[in-house]
Amino acid sequence: MPVPSTVYGAEQRVTVYLPKGYDGGSDRYPVIYATHSWATHLAGTVDALSGDHIPPSMLVYLETYDSGD
């Protein structure tokens, strides 16, 4: 999902990862926010930890910004 950024002076892409079993119902989920590009790998970690170590969680992260420099 693109969002405007006055800091970067361009639209930035934000990704929202939904946990396994998410059905859009009324269940509530914790949200993990990450701002670094390594967050793309975090979804697998969240899945692996869900259930035994942490509750199923949503992940919201800013994709890597490329300034073109």
C-alpha cells in the first residue's frame, strides 16, 4: 500500500502481513511495527513463534527506501 512521505519526498510502500488463520472477523491481533528492510524476513519468524511463544500477530513494515543516490 503506497503512503505519502514528506520525509523521503516520495511515496513509500507499506506492507501489512496478516497471520495464518486471519479471516477478517472480529478477532483482535497484536501488531508488530518494523521500519527496516529486514522486516520482510520477520513474517516467517512471526509465523514460527506464533502459538507457542507469541500470539498470532499482524506485521506492518516500511519496505526498503531507495533514494537513487
